[in-house]
Amino acid sequence: MGKTVIVGGGTAGLAAAYTLDRAGADYSVLEKRDFSGGRIYGKVVQNSALDLGAQFMFTRYATTFDLVDKLKAKDQLVKFRPWMGIYRNDYMSTFSMNMLDNLSHPIESAKGALNLLGWSGRLRAPIMGAKFLALARKLDFDDPLKAIELDNITYADYTRKFFGSEILEYVSQPVASTLSLGIPEEISAAYGMALAWYMAPGLLTFKTGIGYLAERMSEEVKDNLKLNTTVKKIIFEGKKVMGVEIANGDKSEFIEADNVICSALAPQAAVLLEDALPKSIIDVLASIKYSACTHVMFGVPGRPLGKIYAVATPRKLGLCFSGITENAVKASGYAPPDRGIIHAFTYADYARDMLNWTDEDIKKRVLRDIRIFNPSFPEPLFTEIFRWPEAVCLCMPGQIGAVQKLKVALREYEGLHLTGEYMGLPSMEAALHFGVQSGERVLATS
């Protein structure tokens, strides 16, 4: 087995490292940032836990909860089935992910449904439910090939075809955009349907934020984790990995390795491997797209959204964000009792543009848009802004098939293991699943 170098200390990289660490393997994790965890990173500001990337876990995750169990962290999990809102025609339609809550508030739930959809949408909604049930076993974040029949059509076209334009614009798009930070035209039907299906049973977080998982994995592998270390390329001799080249000031340094697990984002992996792999493989990696997000967080007095956790905003409103959440309702450890934590997720073209705005301009625009449907929204106690040029892998039409061909082609290359969310249906679960899998494949070579 020999020495293994893991490129990237994000979600997948940490999962691979933890798998190797438990087996007593010789490995190093090289992370270019000054923190590990990638998009499950969190921080604390003024006694408030901020999830800077991922916001929650779905209860259908398998690998994730296996890792949580191994880390002895199950007691830190909190399940919640919150109230959600979708804004249309100056009315906030609210629904609970807990059916008992809907039954105990029948007038509110019925009014929400009536205001959200017209007669056409109401008649087609049961068709959507039936489709989900029919496809349930095929919607698997860890095994995207199960949903290959939905790979070559956009989620927008699929929804419009089977459920109609109204459901597309006031159900599918708001939900898909909030979860992917893209638009339905950018993602496959396989991904769009899987996101909605996984969300249905409820959500999970840790008592002190999603970042707890990154902290626990990082703690386990800390002796082999090197931050602020930039890998320039992965070196081959023929079709065998020899190691990696890293930046060392103005010079380069070579680190020898028998195995390299590359957990970089797909386009970054393309750059690291462009001198070693054929153009057909590099083109697949380079073609994989990610949404952007200028993520804005406000600490506010009170709870301006009341009992609602998330508000999804249809794109027809022209707002800069796909939705906002009140993270203080997720678990008591997130914020003091008298404080709310509002997260706004800019998306699509808005997010890409706003990456280059000043913090003050971003704050003004987001507050302006929130006050369109919540005019009494208070002045923030603090503002935190985190820019994600690559936020979520979009899983475009055709990606499942292209990545499968990529996996087959890579079998010719000894010691190279690509991993990350793009290997499955993009999610925290897919990143962790394929990270663990890459570690297990290295161990199998010993």
C-alpha cells in the first residue's frame, strides 16, 4: 500500500483520511486553505453558530450516519421537521415537514396550498407525488446509475412535461434553487427529483452546527493534516502515480506517494492532472459545473420569521437569493434565546455577480430584498459574508453517464483515486460516501 497523499481536506478528503487513519495507514492530507472541512465548515460569531456551507443533513443518508456512529457523535444529532414558506402574490404559503403539524393547523395549511397553486397546479400535484413514489428506489445519492433514465433531461423540462409550468415555477424551482443554488435548467431531472425526495422525511443537524462533523474528523487526522499547502500537479510515470508537486515559496517540492486520492473539485482536478491524463478524461472533469453563492448571515434581535425555518422565493420575484433560513430554530445551541440567525443564499447569476461586490453593497441588497416580503425585518446586530465561487456541484444533464465513463477509464491508472460529490448525486452524503470508498480502495491494494 505504501504512502498515500490526499489532495484536499474538504468533506471527501477528510472521509478518506479518517478511513485510512482507522486502518493505521501511512497518509498525508494537503489542504490549500487555512481551515479544513471545505463546505461543511462552520464558525462561531458573537455566541452564534454559523453554518458557512452545508446547512443540514437528510435523514436518508447512509455513509454519513455510519461515520457519525464511528466518531461516537450520535448524541450530538438533532432532528427537525420545520415549517417552510413559499412567497407568492404577496402571501406567504406555509407548510410543515411534520404532517401532524399540518393536521393540527388545517386551515393554515389549506390556505397555504390554495394560495400557492391555481387549479391547474392543484390537479397536477398528486401526479407529482405519484412520480416520487414510483421513482423512490432509483433516487440514490450514492448510486446515481439507478436514475440514469433521468440523466439526459433537465429538471425544468421534466417538471414542465409531467407537472406543468405552475408547479415548475412555484414548487420545483424554489426548492431546487434553495438546495442547489442553481436553476432547474442547469440540473438533471435525476438530481432535482433526488433533492426533493431526500428532503421529505425531515432534516438533521448537530447541536452546535454542521461544522461539528468537520471538526471531529479533523481532530482524528490532525497529525497528518497540513493546511496552507497548495498542490500544483499530480505526477505520473506512464500510467502509475509517483506523487505530487507542491508549491514551496517560489520553488516546487516533490512528495513521493504510491497512491494519490484527489478530492479537489472536478475542474481543479482537471488542472492537476492535465499533463498526465488523456484529453477525453480531462474534458469530462473540466465540464462539471458548480453554482456560486455569496452567503450572507445576519445576527438579529428576536425571531423575525416566527416559527418558519426556511422561506423559498420563486425566481419570478427577481430577488437575489433563492431563499432565507432562520438557523436559530434548528437547535438551541445555535444562538442565545433572544437572537435569530438569518441566512440568505444568493444564487445563479446574482451570486456570480455579487462575488465581486463590496460587503456593504451585498448587505444593502440582501436587506432590501428581504424587506420586500418582511418589511419589519430588523437592523442586524452583526453581518457575516462568506463567498463560495464553487458552492454546489450542479449535476447537469448527461453528467451521470459521463462520470460513469470516467470511472471506467480511470481503472487504467495505478494509484490514482478521484473522489468528491460529483462522483454521485452531489451532496454531503455523496462526498463522504466516495471519500470513504477511495480510502477503502487504497487499503484493498495492500
